[in-house]
Amino acid sequence: MDTDFGNREIKNRITQIKHELGNELVILTHHFQRKDIVDLGDHRGDSFGLARRAARDEKAKYILFCGVHFMAESAAILANENQIVQIPDTGAGCWLAEMGEAGKIETAWQEAAALLGEGAMMPVAYINSNAAVKAMCGRHGGTVCTAANAARAFEWAFAQRGKIFFFPDEYLGRNTALGMDIPESSILVWDPSLPLGGNTKADVQKAKVILWNGHCQVHTRFTPDQIMNIRKTAPDARVVVHPECSHEVTALADASGSTSFIARYVAEAPADATIAIGTEINLITRLAAEYPDKRILPLYDAFCPHMHQINLRNLLHTLENIGKANVVTVENRIKKEASIGLENMLNL
């Protein structure tokens, strides 16, 4: 079968099922999804914004999340009891989320708390984490945050306790801390393979921000050299990057922000602007198509293979088995504890 013809047939069938289900179905598509998936969705955006939007849609019985697994978990945590959350491929994971394994983070927390006292630290969990990690954060009174509100989460945490333990993204944590004028000498990285995370007792006692040793495989591909090259080849370009990039990269960029921030940055730029972007290539390609009056360039062709696991065929399969296939559930205890951190974020 011709591939294009086969894809047209699949798209037509997906559209038909969407029409049949009407308001009972909502399809959410993350910014990093390929264009043919985004075109079939009802809403696109970042992970938490999509999960929250779906939970507020009281008519939607079925929430189909086209993203990676932790995103669908967040939707399942926020969903109403009558809503069923599904994902086209349950194996679509996230390297960053998997680097922050809940048991190891809990062990690190207890090790640091034995030295500092649990009341000295506030846990802050990045939304890009598994449900069990969010639950661990909620269990200890902390908050979840997104790339967009990380600074507000840090302010909230510091207002209550003297130190922050942030996980699992080292680079977002470092960029946020440095943006709040916290000196490098007060920031340390916790390596779970080493006693006290590879730090001395004095270092842990002195630190204001403890960062988990985790990172995103997409955003660590961007380098200062790439920005310097853009400055030479396109001197009029504005450079915008995601804060999951290293601080060496964000410091050289003209702006740094979440995926939604990057989309707005391009939308609000004047016609004929040249913008070089450091994030996942599917978002960049789509923005270039949406704004042909602007020159949109990738700093580097950084591709997320996990996002790419969502395709037309497994989307159709899930729709044909609505409410049954690839259902994402969260254990009640985990859901209750994770909800604490998410509610704290909503109240920031």
C-alpha cells in the first residue's frame, strides 16, 4: 500500500471516530508531536496545561494524550472519576523522568534530612517526573512546578524553608536558582550513586539549592558553539532556548522559556525576524510553517524519539478501542499524594 494513501485512510478513519464520539472525546497533543498528530488533536500545548484543560472539560469521558507517559499520568491524577485517560503507546517514556527514580530520590531525601532535619528542606518536583516522584514531593509538603513557573515555586519554597531539593532536572533547577541571584557556591548537585550525593557534610549544610543529577536528552544537545555559530552566520538572529538547556547555553541566548513561551516568542516577533530556537525539532518545524513571514532556524536538529513513538497507527488503534486500550491509571495512594504537590502549584 502507498504510504501516503495509507496515512490518508487512517486520518479519515480517525476523523470519523472523533465525529462519532463528539464531546465525549478530547485529544491532547504536546508541542513536540509530529505535525500529522497535532493536526488531529483538539488542543496542543505543554504537558501540564493540556492535563489541566482536559480535567476541566466535564463533557469529555475519554482523554487521549498524545505525548509521553508522565504527561498522561498527570492527566490521570487531575482527571475526574468519570474520565478515562489513554495514550497511543504506553511505552512512550521520558529519559529525564526515568533518571529521577522515586525510590532513589526518597533515599536521597532521607539521607539529607538525617543531616539537616526534614523541616530544613522543601522538595520541588518538576512536572517532567513520574507520578511516584510527584507523590514523594507531596508527601513531604512540597510543590510541583513547570518550566514556566519554576521561579514562583522556588519563591514559595524559600518563604517556608531555608533550602530546596529540586528534582529531577539539574539544568532547569540551576537556571532558575541563578536567575534568582543565588550564587553558584550555594548550589550543589546530588549524584545518587555516591554517599551524600558526592558532597561533603559541610557542602550540604551550606547549600541553598540541592539539584538532582538528571537532564533531558533533547536539550543537552545544545551547546554554546551552536549559538556562536548562529551569531556569525545570522548576526540579526534572536536566539531563544528552553531552560532545560545548560546554563552555558541559556546565558548566551537572548531569551529562555518553556515550550509555550517559545511559541509565543515566535508569534509576537515582528515580520521578517530571524529566530534561532533551541528545543525539539518538531516544534521548530511547525513554527516555521505557521510563520512563513519569519525566518525560523534550529540551533541543532534535536529530536525526541520517545515523542515520535506516537503515530497515526497507534492513535487509530487506541481510538478503535476507546476506553479499553492503553489506559493510564494511577494508584489511589499515589494519586492522592501527588495531588498535594499539584494543588500547591495551582495555588502558587
